[in-house]
Amino acid sequence: MRKNAEGYDVVIPKLNNYFQPLHAIYSKDCIQPIKEQLHRNDLQVFGFFDRVEVKCISAGEVKAFDPGGIAFFNINTKDDTVEAERIALDLSLKKAKDFLK
């Protein structure tokens, strides 16, 4: 994603019409617009986007660094936590097997 950041203040994945703000890259130029937004008591995460240069990363571009599609797995319930732990274990086992080859 960093290679897409030049010339932009925010580089953010957008999947299924939803921004993924925890996976975004923000430049220091976002600080002042964010401060001003907070002083207005506007707590919307994307409230300052209209005041900075934003580059959206598409689902296709995300696949280049996350082919398995797990980077944006939501954990909201106990069942989600169990599933996330299973995925993490599977990935660890695969990495160990690849290492031992």
C-alpha cells in the first residue's frame, strides 16, 4: 500500500463499499483536519476525508498483499474469536510445514 501513498494523505482499502480505516495509511497532513473535526465534536472516522487527498485501494489491489482475504476478518462475537484463532493456527502450521520442507 505504501507504494500507492505518494501524493495522497490517506491510502485506504475500500471493500464492499466500506472503508477499512484500521488498515489505512495516514500522512501527517491529516493531523490538523482531524483536530478541527474533533473540536467540532464530529467523531465520524471519515469526517475529514473531504479535506485531504484520499486514494482508495480496491479489493483487487488488496488481493496482491492478502490473497487469502483474512486481513479484514471482523471479530465481534465469541464465535468470531474462535474462528480467528483457528485461522491463526492454520497459518502457523502452514508456515511451519513450509519451513521444514
